[in-house]
Amino acid sequence: MVRQGFAALLDAQDGITVAGDAADGEQAVRAVRTHDPDVVLMDIRMPVLDGIEATRRIMAMPGDRHPKVLVLTTFDLDDYVFEALRAGASGFLLKDARADELVQAVRVVAAGDGLLAPTVTRRLIEEFARRPASSSARPARLNVLTPRETEVLELIAGGLSNGEIASRLVLAEQTVKTHVGRILTKLDLRDRAQAVVLAYESGLVRPSS
């Protein structure tokens, strides 16, 4: 009933068409192969195949184009956030989000912007805080970034939006958007969610910063 309710809500929105639905992870993978959607709304805990493994298989499909995966989660399941991001998820939304927040989340992820609910972001940072500290040396992979781009990446990892970054750095929001695009291109990242993972995993940003 919940799945059908989400489908009816989204299908009623302008510019959104629900291509299909699935009762478990294996069905989800098959549905992606069949329908080639732009966005997959994925549950974490499902029978047969969980959402993390289903996301991993979807992102491993042949070809350059893969759908954006938006994961629905609850506070109790947020320990899975890190692994789902590593598997290729582009965003997270809590299951108690309002209907308009769900619709907006699908649009944001479809546009190529990663989305992390504030509560999920905090849990993600806590996950990195429990991990051994990375080396203080700057990872060579980040050397392709300019000082300003590095600064923007740090703020992205802090959960700031483009508007908030623009205000913090006293820049035009379009300039920030340009910086974000260059960061993703230079580091070969899909979206902001992947940028957050890289920033923490590389040690560029630490949970206490």
C-alpha cells in the first residue's frame, strides 16, 4: 500500500511519470533494465535483495548512463547510509517526510544534485567519526582542485546548499554552481552526495571540523 501510495502521488505530478514498481530488490534491478528510469526511489530493507545490494547492481550495469537512486530510510536504519552511498545512492529522504518534500527530492536528484536529509547527514558524519583518522596528508586525487574549489568542497561536505555557500564565501550563487560542476567533473563524481563521501573518506574534512 505504501509503494502504491508513493507511485500515485508521484504519477500525479507535472513532469513525472512512474515507469514501474517492484516488491523486492531483484524485481527493482529487473525493472531498471526494462524501463531505464531517470530516478529510482529505493527502500533499504526489502525481501530477496536489500536496497544497498540492489543499488550496487544497478550502478554496475553496463553503459555510461545510470539512474539516480533516492533512498527512503528511517532513523533506525540510518546506519546503512554510508554503505548505500558507497553503492552509488545519490540521496536520502526520511520516510516521515511530507508529500511535497518527496516530490521535491525526486526533482532535485533527477536534476543531478545529491540530496541528504539533515538528520541523515548528521548520522553520516557520526559514521565517519567512528572510523580511524585518515592521514593528514592531502590526497593526490584532490590536487586537481583549485584552492577555491577545495573550499567549496569542504562546505558541500558540511551540508551547505549553493545559496548558503554563496553567502559564506560572498560569491554569486551561479558562481558557486559553476565551482560545484567543476569539482564533480574533475573528481569524476556523480553528484554532491558522492562529493560528501569523498571529502570525509579522504580526510579533507573531519567530523569535528
